[in-house]
Amino acid sequence: MMETGSQKIFAVRSQRVITAAGDAPHPATLVIRDGKIASIEIHGECAALRHFAPQEIYDAGNLVIMPGIVEAHAHINEPGRTEWEGFETATLAAAAGGITTVIDMPLNSIPPTTTLAGMQAKMDAAHGRCQIDYGLWGGVIPGNTNEYEAMVAAGVMGFKAFTCPSGVDEFPMAARADLERAMPILTSLDVPLLVHAELEGACASPQLGTTRHYRDYLASRPQSWEVEAIRMVIELAKKHGTRVHIVHLSAADALDDIARAKDAGIKLTVETCPHYLTLSSEEIADGATWFKCAPPIREAANQRKLWTALKSGLIDCVVSDHSPCTPQLKLIEDGDFGHAWGGIAGLQFSLSTVWTEARRAGHQITDLVGWMSARTARLTGLHRRKGALTPGHDADFVVWDPEGQFTLTREIIRHRHKITPYEGKTLTGVVEATYVRGQLVYQRKGPTQNAESNTKHHRGQFLHPLR
């Protein structure tokens, strides 16, 4: 790596570079200076390369170079429940999956990120333990509106609420009246409200006790719960002018309401997750509690509608909703869907799982950049430095083989616990290297030129959104 004063300079080139969503892959060279993209040069016209020694140029050949994934929805759980996951293991896994930025949800840590003090505890826990850059969402719970302004000033990116019980006592649900109090404040602060949208009282549903049958769990959380909650959120967003974001949409029945709201100019965005796009209820065996999440994985016919909505842009982005726990809480030996913890662990494999199915459906790599980098960067307020490869942006990029395949075995899982519904699956899309602000943070094998090779060094920075 060439030094110019205090600046570090090197170049990365490939026959297939994707600089932004919508751009076709093309031969190009990225010139990296002091962690930023200094310039992007066309092959054969890169006069700047005359000044580089061979060891200062990383030639990726025909591998794809594209913006790193901006993961806007992960539960890292530290402090308080670090035995479920923690910043070190989560960000190591993320880097191995091509993720360069991760935004942590305000639960299931203790304390939750619902106060300035809780936010500071989370920042203290994360400091020095992150392989990649990171940010924080705050939480909306009853009675904490007086905390929002200080938390925004400290760098929180927005706030999340549950319209149903969250599953942990320290993060109670927000009733309609709580949202009515919170939303005008969030509008004035110009930050989004993220909503876990399920209303338990939306219709009668079977009471779920002890059961090994996934069909019983699926029936206990019908699509109508999501539909009615989303209708309420749309109504309140229209009333208060708040930017609202529906997290982890699983119910295709809500798509018509979402389309009408967007057509009406309501500030609404929507995400879905790899497990809703790649897994179906028909394949979940009795007792396979590692598939349990909320909202639930639904039928294959529902999944096809989600893909159609993603293709049209009605669904804006794809995020992991990585929500791990200890093996004991999954009740694997009992196989009890009624009492097992609900959450999918898949942070490391989001890119590959989504690409495996997207490729089969005829989507292009540039679509991934839109779904998983550009739009998530915009949602989090990081779009002026993340989510695209352009001069002045952070040099965050993933080098990967979109044609390569691998079988997901426990030996390659970097999450704290080796439980995931993707185990044993053959996936397409092999991540070879991940760079954050020009620093190599993951390398699958072999020495990589012109980059610092100590991938154990913690380089992650806490990110403030741009407002």
C-alpha cells in the first residue's frame, strides 16, 4: 500500500464492477485513498495506475466488485444477552457475508436502546468489538418520548415500535395511543418510525399451546394481523406526516394497502427478509423450531407475490432480521413451536440466500445493490457515504463470485451459535473478500495484495446518519 504523507493509496480492479444500483457490470479500477474512493477509472484509460507498484494493485479478475451490503435490521443483543450473540461474533459473521455496515435493533439487549443511557450502554459495549461499521436504532415504548431528541442528537438513526408483544419484558408494545404521542415528535426530528406490524386482536385465531406442528404456529399468526396493523400505521402516517417503515413484511395480503398508500404520497417504505423469500411453510418439518420467527414463514404462493412486489419496487429492500438465541431457547429436543424462541439466524448468508433465488428468477446482480445496499443506506441516512461506489464515498465493497456455489455447513458459520434453517443448503454466491473504508476485514482464503492482512483487527466505527 503506497503512502503519501499520512494517506494510504491502493487500487482495486475487476472486469465486473458495479458502482451503483441500476448500473451494469463493467471493467473498472477503484483508486482508494485514505479509506475513501478517490476515483473510478476505465480499464485501459487508468493513467493513475502508472504510479502504483504491482503489489499496490489488487486485480480481482472476473470476480464482481460491488458496494458492501448495508444491513439495516439485526439483533446483536449486547449488552445483557451477549450469550445469544454479541458485537464481535455478529460483525465477524457479517463481514464474511459481504456486509460492511450493520444497524442494531433496540432489543433484545439489556438495557434496551429506549433511553439515552441505554444507548450509551450499547455504544460502550460495541466500542472496539466491531469488525465493520455500525449504527443504532432506538425504540418507542410507552412513556419514553422525552428521550427522543437527545438520542437523535447522539446519533440514533430512527425508532422502532412493536404493535404486539415483543417477546421480552423490557421492550413493551406500543398501543395506538403511544404511537399518536410519538409520531409528531419523530416527524419534527425528521427520523423514521420502524414498525413491527402485527395486531393480535385483528381477528380470532387459534390459541397456541404446546405443539410440534408448524401449521399450528402459522395459523396462530394469520396474515390479517399484519394487514390490520399496516392499515393503522398508514392512517397515522398520513395524519402526522411521519416517515414510516414496515419491517420484515411476510403477508402478501398487505401489498394492496401498501400500494395505495405509496400512490397517495404517504412516506412509507417496506422491507422483507431472506427467509420469507427463500423458505416456505410447506418445507418446514414437525419439530423444526429453528424455522420459527414472527411474523411466520408463509406458503410458497405467498412468497411468489413477495418476489413480484420486490421486482416492481413496491417492497423497497431486503434485510436479514438476524435474531439469534441460545440453542436451549429454541427447544430443539422438544420441537415445541408453541414455546420456542422465534427468530432466524442468517446474517452471514443474506447475500447468498437472496442471490440464489433471485438468480433463478432472472434478477440481476444490480438488483441486489438496490435492495441490500442503496435503499438500506438511504433508509438509515447513510446514503452520502455508503451504498454506492462513487468518489468521496467510503471504500466499502465486497469482492465475490456470483457463479460460485457452496454447501452451508456448521464449520463455516461465524455466528455465536450454529443454528440456522439454511444449514445443508447449496447456495450460489461466494464472498471472497470484504473491505470497510479500504481495509480488508474478511478474506476467504490466500493472501490478498495491497491490503492490511490482519483481519482480526477491530476497525468498525459508530456511524451518525446525515440529516
